[in-house]
Amino acid sequence: MTELPYRTALIVGAGAGISASVARALAAAGLKLGLAARNIDKLAPLAAETGAERFAADASDPAAVAQLFEEADARLGSPDVVLYNASARAPGSVAEIDPEAVRKAIEISAFGAAFAMGKFALRGLAQSTARELGPKGIHVAHFIIDGGVRSARRPDPPNRPDSTLDPDAIAQTYLEVLRQPRSAWSLEVEMRPWVETF
């Protein structure tokens, strides 16, 4: 397996599930990690397990994101990899959904992602890495996770094994994208359970 050509990673919106699996995989690959979330107390066990630094940040607040990157630079060094996993949901039917919940979900999931990744791309990160990558020095990949993600609260039904996505398998896919040669980068990856019918 090809070694990752990166040394530091920052996960924005860290928590249990996908981001925890990615954090473990990155730590196992030898990367120095930062975990950012609004509530960093929940990250204490994962940080202890992976040796990660914790950062408090609201991803929907541009000033907080700017501060996050400054702190990450000071405590980790400039991150080579940034995973944006912050999200919010606005449950309910279209006719009854709370407009403010929708606004907050968009601020965190879309605006926050655009700002955080823009901040990452515009910083002149690790110059030796930037020279190795594409015209802007950054490989941005969008991951579509189309299905339920397995967890302790959401296990596979006994009669439908592998009908949800395993967060460790998702993390493995993320790391495989990080290992891609630049002559054949994936810009978008869609993951679904193999039992899904179309």
C-alpha cells in the first residue's frame, strides 16, 4: 500500500462515526491530527486514542474558522489534509419544515464547507506539497455518502447484513483517494451499500 504523502490533517466537524473512523485511519498512517468541533469535550476519548489536538470552532462562523486555522498552524503546523465533516439537519416535511432550521443547516453544511475549504486552499499550505499537486496546489474531492451509516444506534438489521455503510470502510475510501497519483485524481466519489437496488 502506498504511503500517504502528507504529515498533518485537520478534521472540521469531528465526532463519532465517519470522522472518528477517518481520524483513526489517519493516525494509523502516521499523520499528526487536529479535531475541531463546537463541543470539544466529546472529542476527549478520540483525541486520547489518536494523539490528536482538539480545537473548539463553529464551522458556520467565518471568524471562528479563521481562528481555527491560525491555532492549527501554531499547534500542528499547516495542515496538508482538511476533512470537512460538519453538518446539520432540518428534519420534517417540505410543507412544515422550520425555515430557521434550514438556514442553520445550510450555514453549517454548505457555507461552512465553502469557507473552510476556501480558507484551506488560499493559505499557501505546505509549499512542497502545493508544488506536487494540481494547478492550485490542492486536491479537492467531494464524497457522496448515499445511505445510512452504521453505528451502535443504527446497526444492520439481522436479515440485511451490509445494508448500511460501515464508517471504517468509508474511511478506507477516503485514504485511498489521498493515495491517488495526481495523473488520475478522483474529484467525486459516491458510496452506497452493495445491497441497494435501483
